[in-house]
Amino acid sequence: DADVTQTPRNRITKTGKRIMLECSQTKGHDRMYWYRQDPGLGLRLIYYSFDVKDINKGEISDGYSVSRQAQAKFSLSLESAIPNQTALYFCATSDTGTEFTDTQYFGPGTRLTVL
Amino acid sequence: GEDVEQSLFLSVREGDSSVINCTYTDSSSTYLYWYKQEPGAGLQLLTYIFSNMDMKQDQRLTVLLNKKDKHLSLRIADTQTGDSAIYFCAESRRGSYIPTFGRGTSLIVHP
């Protein structure tokens, strides 16, 4: 079974709709992250959370919100989707318990298309 | 300029060696990573190197680090079609918990 799962894997929606992307992990990691990937732009950090009560904005948080429902769950919402939010979205986790505290473990991604 | 820079594309012939280069700006970087993203999948850690090392070898992979020039490279020996992917360089400082990724290099391996 995958350690970091994302649902849905693909989603097509219309401008103005509210969308939620969900991430679950069975790795027992405290830290969770949301990134978006655009061709030629690499990964950009949207939000991150170091524990259930901690939420931090990344470099491109405008138009997005997150909820950390539990240690294992971190969801990303687009309150009113717009076409330039069409991208590949990744959830990732990292571990506080090892020397490699920055190593990221990624989910398989959600491809979102906003028409 | 960007914190971590990579060229966007590299094309090699099957069986040749591939060298993917990366430059970074943060002299306090503690860890440097290479991640691999296969088509339709998320990123997976490929290898890493501590900033106090010059070289690390792992089977077909060789990582070279030049701290003076802040230059990192990944060499893949005997490149195979299964090596076709996007390779991301990333750097981080101890305790930062937020690595900085490059834009990724698309490696295309042709027969």
C-alpha cells in the first residue's frame, strides 16, 4: 500500500467551483506539505504544516486554503477555482525522527484542470 | 536569480553516461538531494549527499559536490530507457525542514 495517498487523482472542474484535494499518510510523519508543479516551473510550495495545530503559508498560498484534520490528513481547498490553478498538485510528508529531517516523501499527485 | 538552478532538458543515447548539473546559492546548505519523477508519479528520493562530502557513489549513480563553486552533479552510468524521467536537485539547511527545489531536468534517453 502507498504510504502517501491523494484523492482524487484527476479532476476537471469549472471556473468558480470549490474544490478539495485530500491527502492521507500512513508514515506517522508530523510534517505535511502541499506543492503545485507546472511545466518548466518546478515545484512551488503552497502550504505546510508541522503538526496538527500548525499551518504555514508557502510561496504561493493566494487562492488556496488548507486544513489539517489529523496527523495523517492534510487537505487543500480552492475556494473559487480559476484556470491558472490548472496544475499537478503534490502532497508530501517529512519525518522529525531521523537525521534526514528534510527528506520529502511524495504522494502520486492530483492532476487538476480548471476550465 | 533562483536559489537552485538546473538546465531543463538533457538528451542522451542509451548506454551512454548522463550528467545532470545543478547550482545553488546558499552556502549554509547542509544536505543536497536528487529526486526522480517518473511519468505520472510523484517525486522519489534518488540519492543525497552531505555538504561535508565531495563524492558519493551508489551503483550506477555518482554524485559530485563542489562546495567552492556551489555545484552539484548527478552522473548516471550506462543510461537506460527506464532512466527517462525528470530529475530535481534540492538543497536544505539543518533545521529548516523546507527544502528548495530546482525546476527539474527532463532526461530523455533514446535508442
